[in-house]
Amino acid sequence: SGLDVHYSSGIANNFFYLLSEGGTNKTSGKTVTGIGRGKAEKIWYRALTTYFTSSTNFSAARVATLKAAADLYGGAAGAEAKAVAAVWDAVGVK
């Protein structure tokens, strides 16, 4: 059908793809560097199992994934947490 599945899917999918692989968000035009699937998976899983609740929205997901990245990889100033923040910015979640 010609659709780019990473562009036409939801915000969370685009966040995970860009965090894993890097690239440019087509809406914002912002380009980010990925951290690899393994690290992205660990961050998302920790956020999902430790910080997400039934009422988590995108803003809360940003906070949760930043906490998870800090927990796992060198604190809030670590490269992984900085990548998480940059990707949320790229997909338009503050």
C-alpha cells in the first residue's frame, strides 16, 4: 500500500523505532541518533513494568522512560536518558 509503517503507526511506535534505530521524525523534521534495540527494549520494559499505570498518557510515558533510562544507564545525565528526551522531543511529546 506504500505506507511507511513507522510513520503511519502511533506515537509510541515511532518513539520506540527512533530510539532503537535513529532517523528523522517526518512531522517535526528532527533527526535523532538511536541507541540500539537492546537498550531501547530494556528502557521501555522497565518503564512499562515499573512506572506505567492504567492512566499513563504520553507526557507520563516520557517521564517514565526518562526514569527507566536513568535507572538502567548512568543516571539522568547519561547518554541514554538524553537520547530518550531527544526522541520524545522529535515525536512532539513534552
